[in-house]
Amino acid sequence: MRVSFVILAVLGLAACTPRVPESGAGVGFQDYGSYLNERTANPAPAQGTATATPQTGFTPGGAAAAIDRATGAGATTTYTPPPAASTTTGATRPRGNAPAGIAETTAEMAHNNPGVSDEQDFQAVSARETIASDKARIERNRAQYQVDQPGSVPQRQNDSGPNIVQFALSTSHPPGTQMYTRSGLRMTSASAACAKYGSPDLAQEAFLAAGGPEKDRKGLDPDGDGYACTWDPRPFRTALQ
């Protein structure tokens, strides 16, 4: 019984041992010459060269290629030359240094558009103007000059009131210099009396109409200088000089 078990074990090991090809026969071929002919006709791919057999599943090379495609790494940038400058002629062509779409004022444009001036176009102006024509134009302008001479001051009609301009020119003392006697007894203050008038000129006219500058019946000239409230005759004197 023991001998039978040993024989069975030896037969099992023999069955698991790979078969060694016979000498003179190639790997997977009937003979070595056929193996060489097949290898020459179908050479093995070089190391690192991808085979045409599609691969499925995850591979390190496929993952790296996908990352490159997603990030644009390794992509070749194609240079696209700019479009050639337009050589279109006519109304759309920019004039001089004007940007595209903006026409520069020229004599041609002024001729086609009477409302556009070409005075800023040096070529257009120099073509029709000379030193002699400029001189003649200046002389024409001078001949058209008209100087208005000052006339007499108009007189106010139906007005017999005091003339503050005439009064100002008849005085010479500055404001604040007492020239007339004033009483210390007053019913109202000068500021309240002056507030009744819209301007110092109106206050001065009322002051003169009420007996000023000698009398101050309205309480407009408490310091006795002959000038009511803040009225000042000096601007009138300066205008006469």
C-alpha cells in the first residue's frame, strides 16, 4: 500500500513538469528555421514603443496621457499669422494718421461736405493761401473795425431827486471823518434805520432827500461824515480819474 502511494506521487509530479522542446525545434514552431523566418517577417516592437493592440483597464501610461490631454501639456501650439492689412480704397480708407473708421479732415472731405472746415489741413490751406493773400485779408479785417466812441451820460427823466454820483464827486474827505454836527439823542439805532433800505445807494439817496448831509432826520449818518450807512463815495471818484 505504501509503495502504491509513492508511485502515485511520482506520477503527479511528472505531470506538473513542463515539457522541454526537442533539440532542433524552435519555441512554438516545428523547427528552428521556421522560427527564424517568422521572426524576420514580424520583428518584435522596440522597447518603449506602443503596440497597436488596444489596452483596457488602468495603466500608468494611459493615466499620464490623460493628464497631459487635460492640462494641455505637450500640446503643440500652432502659430496663426495676423490677417493682412486691408488695401481697400475709397471712403472707408482712413486718412493720414487717423485710426481706422475715423476720417481725417482734408480738402477732399471739405469739398464733398461743405459744412466741414479744412483750415486744419496744411496742404489744403497752403495750396490756396499765400503771404500776399494773408496780408490782404488782414487789411480787409482792419477796414471793417469799428470803434464805438463814448457818449454823454443819459439823463434821468422826471427825476428831481438827489444825484449821489454828483454828491460823491463834490466831496473829498474819506468815510468816518466828521464834517457835520450830530445830536446824541436818537430814537432808533443806525443799524435798524439802515436795514430799511435795500442798498447803501438807496440809503444815501434817502439821506440827501431828507436834508442831508447837514441834517440827519432819518438817523442814517450818526458819525456826521455825510455818508449814510456804509455808502462810500470813493469808487465814484476813482471812475472819474
